[in-house]
Amino acid sequence: MPQAEGKENSALSVRSRIYRFLYDSKEFCSKQVLASSCGVSMPTLYQNLNELIEAGLVRYTGEAQFTGGRRAQGLDIVPDARVALGVSVTEHTLRLVAADLRLHELGYRSLPVDLLPRLPHNASVFSRIVEEFLNEFSIDRKKLLGVGITIPGLLTADHTRLLVAPTLGLRDLPLDELIYSVPYPVRVENDGSASGHAEYYVRGRRGTMAYLSLENGIGGAVLMNGELCAGDNARSGEFGHICVEPGGRRCSCGRSGCLEAYCSARRIEERFGVPLEEFFRGVEAHRPEYEALLYDMLRHLAIAVHNIHMSLDCDVVLGGFLSEYLQPYLDILRGYVSALDAFSDNADYVQLSRLRRHITPLGASLYFLRSFLSSV
């Protein structure tokens, strides 16, 4: 390797260490702490800090509490130095979120749009919606890293074709029109995989985690040390099609007794024709028919959670918009799971997502945010 190139790569490595330490830091960070933690001299620190500040990626944030002598200035990243857009495509809705580098929401909208079934005619509609959203929340296009899109279905390895999406009634659908309809980098992902990545990311954890997405369809993901365990056919985490009631309710996949047929938000809508907020208000008011359905859903969900935990021996995290309403019933669910578990007296491994609101579009944006962080 030429000497100049080696020095450049070394500088990039130092700059990256400094930036990542600031990104991960939860406390006040002075130049002295930063130099010591990153193992660099003060002159090297100043050189790299100046480059990061001039690039608009790092800023001074104030001074530490006065303890005598000169006050230390704090440093932090600039969270909105870059932005990513996440779009969740469901059966009748587009959910859009703009997120900064810390995965904080800068804007959110939910729109009723039947996009995918007539995709060749709707690509321009998608492009217009994206531009209108960016305008509404004053997102600087120069800061935009890309547009992540999630779809509730299986994709090809190159993410350019939808193989099957049971809840949408779609098979073998090319996604080129969607991908090239906007003038920004685009990546399409499975909704459960994207959501699982986001949950794992905000927890800052290691090891294994199973994520179960409870929406109109049910999907999920298995993550090991931060990486998606996709399986030999990229179908890992399709928890919605675990059988929880042999010969039971008909599922959108064509089989009977699947978890999705029992525990998706769609079941509530089909049964009572009311939105989730109204359904759970009815549960709180002890309407017998509403309570009966909820407890039936929880019992079948417990079967799936138990099977997942027995197979993977890890935390099982429940996310998706249905999970936003489950906190009051978490202990009941854990009780059902615990009764099935031969090895544990409790089911504390059943947890609710920390990103219950808008986790799927946030997960869609995460690919571009992570790519940027790894490139600084």
C-alpha cells in the first residue's frame, strides 16, 4: 500500500472512531474525554474534530458544570446532518417517516393509498407523495441519504422483485417502477426484517433477539449479533405462519390455523368493523365480546411466542402497531406463555418493542442511516 494511501486510511479510521464515540455517548463529552477514550493525541483529535465540524457532522454543545478552573466544552454529533425517509407500504396505507441519524422522527404521515396492486400506474403517485412529504417537513434534499421502503412480503435476494405478499394478494411483482420512480437512492425490504433491525438497533444489544411484528399481517425477524438470520431461502422470521390451531381459521396464505389468522389487527377489523382504538376502549369497558376476542388472541399468541422461545432461547419482542395497545395485557400474555414453559417460572423474555410507534417506516430508514455511520 502506498504511504499516502496508508495515512489516508489511518486518518479515516481515527475520524470514524471519534465520530462513533460521540454518536454512542450518552453523557457530556469533552475533548479530553474524547481523546482519552479514542486513544489519540490532542493534536490528532483537533485535526479530525475540525474536519468533522467543517463537514457539519459535529458541534460544540455547551460547557460542563463549573468545578473550578476552566470550563470544558462539550461535543456531540449533529443529529439532522443527514436524514433518511422510510415508507411502509401496506394493503391500503402508506406510512412515511423522516428520521435523523439517531432515528428520531422529524415528520410522519399516514395516507390511504392502494399503491401496489396497480404499480405500473401508481409509481408516479408514489413519487409525488414522497416529494410532497419532503416539502411539508422542509427536508433538505442535500441531506437526504435515501428512501427505504418496506413491503409485507418475501423479496428476491437483490430486493428488486416481490415474490409473494399474502396480505396483499400479490405474487411475482417487479418493483423496478417503484424503485426508479424517485430520484434518490432506494432500498426495498421486508417489513418484519426492517422493524426487527430497528428494534435491535435502539436497544444497543448483543446476542440473539426474535422480533414479532403484529400488524394487518404478522411477520418478524431473527437477529444474531446485529445481523439478520435470513435462513437458506430468506424466509426466516415468517412467524405469522406458525400453526397455532391445527385445522383452525383460514389464513391469507391459503392454509388453516396460522398465527396471522388469529392475532393480526385484521381479525379485529373483520370481526367488529372498528379501528383498534375503539376496540381496546371496548375491552377497557368490559364489553364481553371484545374481551373474549382479545383473550383468544393472547392465548394463541402465547403458543407462538412459546414455540419461538423454545426454538431460539432468546427474548421475543412484540412490535407493530397492534403492540401499541398491549401494555395493559402484557402480564396476562406472560402468564399464558409461562404456563406453557417447562423450563422457566416466568416469561420475562416476552417484551414489548421500545419503538412501538411507527417502527416499520423507521426500520425502513435505518438501512441508509447505518450505511452513513459506517462510512464517516
